[in-house]
Amino acid sequence: MYHRRENRHHTIMHEHIIFSQEYLSACSFESLYKAFCAARRARGFKRCVLLYEKNLEYNLGRLSYALCSGEYRHGGYHTFIVHDSKKRTIRAAAFTDRIVHHMVCAHIESLFEKRFIFDSYVCRIDKGTHRAIRRAKKFLYGSSNGYIRPAYYAKLDISKYFQNIDHKILFSLVCRVVRDEGMRIIIKNIIDSHHDAIQNGRAKGIPIGNLTSQLFGNIYLNELDHYVKERLYCRYYVRYMDDILICCVDKEVCACVCAHIESFVRETLLLSVHPSKKIIAPVSSGVSFLGYVLYSHTTRLRTSTIQRAHKRIIQNYALWRSGDISLLHIRDQRASWYGYAKHAQARHISNKLWEVFR
């Protein structure tokens, strides 16, 4: 391994690669401190954060040197399972690696932001679930503005999306935009830090728990977004990660658009549409999207969402009676539920759900 510092050109050479001043600035102590503050947010009292912060200057200095010298290698993951709407396997990286994730996202996110279409709503500034729902409802029931209003909709879901993302394709999509060689090395290090399977010699899968995985997931399906908008000329299209909603004037057009999307996803991105979650139905029957059911005059909560909340409340009540959780914990969960339910006509249902604690 060979590396040397060039003061005249402000670069570092490592294994015949010259690290740019932009990359060295991204890996500087000041940049990593900002990334540390972002990674610490909402995790400030965890043991790993407190231990890291105890020798903060030394730890960040050592991380900066490892990144600038090309010696940084991504560590392993702590794996655990969560049950929300379905069972998910979460892989949490070490706190040092999370700092690197925040640093990378801070420096490349703006490069991709201007390449994303307007109607992609996940993990972006001034976007999110409720803006996606408002946009979908405008497409479904709003003013037509001279266009024929959609009568049918199609809803698609990518089968095991994060587990099937192809590493080689993802890295090639990133390299189209990220020109800095040093940043490419770090990104490849992060991508190759985990895989769920090897298929035909190709690594598949990125961990759900990484901050970078949210950005990478958006980059991967951005190819589909541009295909739908620029090749299929589909005006009414909304995507929230791998949840896709398309509105069309009739059923045949919907089916044709879905067929083209399935073909593109299979051949270009090496993914597949979940067969049992593909829905083509009339708009008038209501549209289930992102946990809500959209109608022309109202928005309601899905029945499965209410049933899941009821089950969780009963479990929490039993834990509270046995002294395993505090009333403060219950109040936090209730506030979270009301914050979610207020975007639908669900006040009566919400009050009834929480009646057990009155």
C-alpha cells in the first residue's frame, strides 16, 4: 500500500488513485463532526453513541485518516427483526459506519435530487407520505385541467425490493452521477458490505437499516420513473419507494402500462412485480395507498391498520398493568397514533381504540 500527500496539488495518491480536494474536504474533521451530529440525533443516550463521544476528537480524527488514506473498511451489522405491517429484518451498522453514511449522503444527495422526478416522494426534502397521498388524490379526483380524468388505477409493488437490488447495476447508476473516484470507493465499500444472496454470480440485496439504503433505493427505481414519464408518457404516476400508483383513462390502458413496467423492471433492473399485490380497479371503488383508502370526498384508514393498532393497544395495556412499561410510554404511542390518524376521518375510531386507558 502506498500513499503520499501532495501539498502543491492538495491531493492524496493511494494505489494509483489521486483523491481530489473535494473528497478530502468531505472526509475532513469538520465534515465528519457534522455527520456525527446528524447520526447522534435521536440516538444521543445509546451506549454506543456515549462511548464514541467520550473520545470524540480521537475517534473522528482516526476515521478521517482512514478515509483520506484509503484504509477505511465497512464493518459488520447487528441484525434484529421488527413486526409492523409485516415481518422485516433490520441490519444496524456500527456507529462509526453510520457517521460515514451521513457524510456520503450529505455530499451526493444534492447531485441526485435534481435528477429525481417530482412525483417520487420517499426520503426527500419537502416530500413524504402525506404529500404523496395529497398528490395521488389530486390525480384521482382533482381538476382535470383539460385532460380526461382517470377512471381506473393500477397499484404495483416490487417483490422483496431491498433484498433483490443488484449491486452491479446500483453501482453503475451511482457512477453515472458521482464522478469523484474517492467517493466511488467509499460507496462501493458500503454497497458491498452486505448481500442477501448470490444469483448467477451477482450479489443481491442491501440492508434496510442503512441511511444510504434509502437513497440507493430511490436511485435504483429512478430509472423506472423516467421510463414511465418519458417513454410511456404516463401523466398520473406516483411512487413511494417500491409502492407505485398509476391512474389511466380506462382498464386496457392501465393493463398495457403495467405490462410495460413489469417488462422494464424484469429486464433492466432484474426485479419483479409482486403478482398478488398487483391491482387494477375502478377509481370510484376507493384507492388503497400508503395505509389510507382514498375516496373523492374523504380519506379513511385501512381496516388492517385499525386492527393492527387495536392489537398493539391491548398488548400495551397488559404490559402497563404488569408494570413492564410506563404510562409515559403509552402517552407517546397515543400521540404518535393521533398524529397518523388525523390525516383521515378517524377521530371516532381513534377515541374508541384508546378507550381502554380512560
